[in-house]
Amino acid sequence: MGAQGTVFQRWLGHPAEHVAVTETPTEAIGRNAVKTLSAARILFGAIFLFDGALKWLLFAQGNMQGTIQSFGIGYLSNNWVLVGTLVGLGETFGGLALIAGIFQRPAALWSSAIMFSIWAFGGYGGLYTNGVFSLNNQTDPGGDLMLALVFLVLVFAPYAYGLASRLRLRERFTGSTVKAKVLRFLTT
């Protein structure tokens, strides 16, 4: 069919029913982009869930205090239990929400904020120590920043292939009121 589109078979209700549907190249690209972004959401959600599990392991091993105090910031060091708990909860629930595909946008926003904060409080990925910028002994000074930017992109990713789309949560909050718009944003 060339530039006009391709024909593919789509199943409807009964297995014996076939319908030939014409799909333009733009529609095919869009469908593939949604699948790719959904896969990225699940992958980075799993990474963040793993990071959250590591925070709970640090608590179990008694190493969380030393980890937070290594940032060298008095407020964080004095409140290491609160900081560690908030980061652990944020990473755990952020990862679960991204994997499940529900509350994707808020989860991606708070996941991005957590990673950006870790990057900033960690001296910009370890580049800034004791008032001096240095590249000594640094293998990946931007890993936390990169992960923060990936989560920021996932805020704008489509919500397909997750619980929010399966449960049709976006359609449940129709209307142009501020409340409906906020609920649509939060649930998808």
C-alpha cells in the first residue's frame, strides 16, 4: 500500500471475525513509541524498586546512618532516620507505581526529585567536595542526574500498558474543572 498505509488483521470479539484495518506509517510509529515508553517505564521502575530495596538493606545492616552522614550536611546527618526512611519509601513506592502503571506521573515526578536531590546533595555526583570541583576518582559523576532526567521524561510518557489504562482511570475523571484535571494527572 506504500505511503498510504499497511493492512493488518485485528481480532474482534469472536475468533472467526477479522477486520482489515488500514494503518498509516505515523500511526505505526506512534503505536511503537507507546510500547517503547511503556517498556522504559517498567524498566526504570524496576531499577528504582531495586534502589528502594537497597535502602531497606542499609537499614537492616546498620549502614544507613553512615551513608547519609557521608554527604557531610549537618541537617541530613542529624535526621538520618527520617531522610533514609523518606528516600526508601519514595524509591520503593515510586518503583512499584511505575511498574504497575498507576499514578505514573506523580511517581515519576517524585522519583526525579529524589534522584536530583541525591545528585545535588552528593556534591553534583561527587564532582564537588570540600568547596572544590574535581574529577579525581570519579567514574560516573552524572548517573543520578541522568536517572532524574529519565524519570522527568516519564512524566510525559503515555500511560498505556498499565493499570491506569486497563482500569480506564483517565476516562473516569472527565470534565474541564480543575479537580477533574488534577485527578486525571494524578491517576495516569
